[in-house]
Amino acid sequence: VFEFNEYGIQIYPGDINAYLQNRQLKDFRQLEQEKTTTDQPDHQEEASSKQQQKAQFEEKKNLEKVIRKQENHVKKLERSIESIEKELTTMEDQLQNPGQYKMDVNDPSFYKSYNGKKEELANAEKDWEKAVEALDQYKSEIEAYKVGKT
């Protein structure tokens, strides 16, 4: 009798009854039951492995989505900062122009507007710093994820 299994081919001398006696089985049904019970954990492990891989893929996908959103937020803040800086530069140019300076000195709303823009710029820069820090953290998470999960 020849037995084919994961370890290779095993030869049992004698007939089928000698094989069953050697394996301590009553009949072939017991052998089939043993095979199905040993095969089931493998299928369960494969299923759990596939579920785990799917969950890891979804986690990575969500993290990449968050990174894209954060990158867009950082770009938006950078454009806002550039716009505020241009407005401040225009106001400073007005102060350097002698003719315009006399008009601006007499207008208190100009200084309120100028100081408001400076404050707005400082707040925008703080927001930008926080957004960049968060983006760097997300990127380091995904790098750690790629290194640890591959």
C-alpha cells in the first residue's frame, strides 16, 4: 500500500488491512475524517490571513487618504500665507512712499488693517506649522507601516 501525504510517499508492506492496523484505524472513513479535521485549520488560517491582509490594506489605504488631505491642507495654508504676505508687502510699500505715507499716517484704519494682517499672518503660520507636523507624523506612520508590515 502506498500513502501519499505532505511528507512524501510512504510504503506500507502488506494489504489494506495491514495498513489500517498499522495506522490504528478501523476503516477508511476514519482516515478521511482525520484528513478533513487536519485540513480545516489550514483553511481557517488562510481565511484569517486573507482577512488580516485585507484589513491591513484598508488601513494603509485610509492612512494614504489622510495624508493626501493633509498635504492639500498644507498647500492651502501656504497659498493663504503667500497672499497675506503680498498684502503686507503692498501696505509696507505704501508706507515707504512719502506722498502715500502722509495720507496713511492720518488714517487710523490703515494701521488697524496693517496690524490685523500681521496677526492673521502669524496665526496662519502657526496653523501651517501644526499641519506640517501632523503631515510628518502621518508620513512616518505609513513608513513604519510599510517597513513593519511588508
